[in-house]
Amino acid sequence: MRDKKHIGVLALQGAVQPHKPHIEALGAEFRAVKTPAQFAEVDGFILPGGESTTMLKLIDRFDLWDVLADEFSKKPVWGICAGSILMAETVLNPTQKSFGLLPMTVERNGYGRQVDSHHCAVDGYEVSLIRAPVIKNLDPSVEVLARHENDPIWVKKGQFMASTFHPEMSLVFPSPMHKAFIDLNA
Ligand code: GLN
């Protein structure tokens, strides 16, 4: 058992580096990870926001699907926006492959286009919804931690957490969501 948690942010594409100050403010170590050897060394994964289709292409191209699925079965995972899409059981608009870690359906770009991106407050903390998915058909076994306009935007089940918003863009460290994720790793 080491003294510091090592949190791996999947670094194939998307908003990776902005997580560093949040993770370090919690006394954990930030790791940008993209190889099986790096995956094996971390205690939990953040699947960052970005473009889920691009991430899927890179996962396939580098043949990372099976090793990631195996890692996710053993460690806490937090998917943010595109990352939450990768975690869903079913993806709509259009349908695409996903790891099925959380029993929910997500509709990609469910709030509209880039211009419809906006900020909102969750637990008094400013977060960003950037071409975010909308969570639909959430299984009752999944706990809803926050809603926006009535839709769940932050959910958790067991070692898995997903948020359709980005908290890492706010410059107040750490965000309550990073704290909740580190607590999941406890
Ligand atoms: N619209 C992106 C997708 O479908 C997600 C956007 C984001 O991660 N901010 O993958």
C-alpha cells in the first residue's frame, strides 16, 4: 500500500492536464496514462471530456479495449462528458460502442450544439456543460448526485461515477467532484 493514490487520466484525447491541480490539491498523484503498463500502475481512472468517437478510434487503433475493460472491472472509474458516454450501457445519436459500466442510456449532444454549451452550479461550484450528453433511462440502482433542468448530470454506482459536465475547468482547487472521486478510491 503506497501513501499516495495514483489517479490515471486516460490521455488519448481531450481535457487531460486540467485535472492535475485538482488531483494534487487532494494529496494524490496525477498520471496521464495511455499504455497498458501505465494503466496497471494507477489506483483509479478518469476518462476525460473530449470527443468520444475519437477516443473510441484511438482505443481500437492501439488495441486497448480489452486491457481497459479489464482495468475498469478492478478499479474506480469516473467518466466526464465524453468519458460518461464511454461508460454508458447504451449510446444514442448515433449509437456507438461503449464499456457498459453504468446501467444508463446517454444521448450524445443532447443539449444541442457547441453554441448551446453553458455553465451551471453544482453544490455551489461552477461547472461547464460542453456539448454534453443527456442521461436517459437511468437504472434505479444508480444514485443521482446532482440534476440540471431535471435531468441527472452526476451519478454514481459502486466504484463508478459519471458526470456529463466538466468540473476541471474551474480554477478553484479541488472541485467537490474530484474530492468525491478520491473518496471512492479510499
Ligand atoms: N460531444 C462530445 C461527444 O459526443 C462530448 C463533449 C465533451 O466531452 N465535452 O463525445
